[in-house]
Amino acid sequence: MGARAAATPPEAPLYVRPSGAGNHFTWAQPGSLAGARERGRALLELAGAPLPPTHGRSLLGPLRGGENGCRGLIYGSFRRSVVCTDGEWTLMGAQRPTARLHLSSSMIYRSLVTDSVRVPVDPGAFVPGVTLPRWRIPVNGPGGGPDLLYHTAADPARMLALMEGLLREEGVPEELFTRLELTAGG
């Protein structure tokens, strides 16, 4: 693990590295959290376009020194934990072993489901405000495990080492390690 930058200019638009042992990465300014929904609203606001009545807050408030009122973020991926963070603590909520799992998508891929699926199992919206038809198809697969809770400020080096190891396993370009200051001596 290399040295870390001590400060980040306030005009940086997306990933900002706060100083000290807190989060390694947050979105927007230290003390503020934002996700993909917030980026979209900020781009619309910068373009002078009307803002749709959807959830999410603009990143522009925190970038201009204000607050965005975001108390936390959630994210995850199919068959993985749902992750919730407030920027200091991160909870990874694991799927329970007996829980039913469904593939929800507006598209069907032959490799993911059998040919016997002919109509949407549960048509309807998956994301509020997005009115695409949705397939909700039961799938089987491994899952389960305990919930995990991490205090990022108390153990940031462990997560940085994990990130570096996983990125190396994926074979990402070396420039990414330099950009993230994950290279030894970086």
C-alpha cells in the first residue's frame, strides 16, 4: 500500500478521498454521500434541463459547500449482499440460505432461464419511476451467510488490500492501480 493524498480540491466532481483514516473513497465532498442517481440529477441541473420527480439529490449542493442531506447509500449486485454505508460504517446484508431468489429484468437472456418461460412471471415496475415491463423469474442458486459489519475508519487497510487483490485477480490495467494509489510506493 502506498502513500495517500492528504487533501482533495473541493471542485473534484465524483470520487473524493478525504484526509485522515476515515473513508478511502466517498462520492462528492467528505461528509456527503452520493450515488448514480445523484450524478444524473447533477448533470440535468448543470444542463438546465427540468428535473424529473424521481428520487435522488443533486451532487451540486455538496460540491458548492452545501449539504445534500443523504444519510446513507445502498448498493449491491445479483446473488450478492446488499451493502449499506453511511461513510463510516458499512453493513453487508447477506441473503438468507432459505430466501427465494428472483431474477428481475426487462430483458430475458436464454442462458439465464429455461425456454419454458414465455410470459413475465410478475410484470410491473422494479424501480420507482421507471415503467419498463419487468420479468420476475425464480432462480435457484447458492446463497446465504452472515451479515457483516465493518468500521471503515478502524480498518481501512484491510479493505484497500482486498480491493487491490481482487483487481489484480481480474487483470485490470496497471494504470488503475496508479489512479487509485494502490501500487507499492504510489
